[in-house]
Amino acid sequence: MLIPQIIRTKISPPRTSARALERERVTKAFDEIKNYRLTLLQASTGYGKSTSLTYLSQTLNPVIWYQ
């Protein structure tokens, strides 16, 4: 019987890049997320979903990350 292995990068938030910009308007909108048990974020490629959620994950505890 094979036991599936979980790739660590799929379950932990990515590191923030020194070049990434924190978007103040998005950060303020994410303050509302703390009021809900589950939040789904959907947008096209390149809109900064992972980057924004990485910043958010640094302020929330606990965080479950699955990509």
C-alpha cells in the first residue's frame, strides 16, 4: 500500500518577496475576513492572490494553507 506524500509547498504559505508591495486597500478589505470561518478568494492569474494572502497569514493565527 502506497502512502501519499504531501508536498510541503502546498500546505505552507510562500515567503514574502522583498520586491512585493503591500497593497493597503487590499489589506483593509482583508480585515473583514477575520469575521468569517471560511473565505474563498478567486481571481485570474497575476492578481496577487498568494502575495496578499501571505501578508494576511502573518497576522492571523491559526492559518490553514492549501494551494
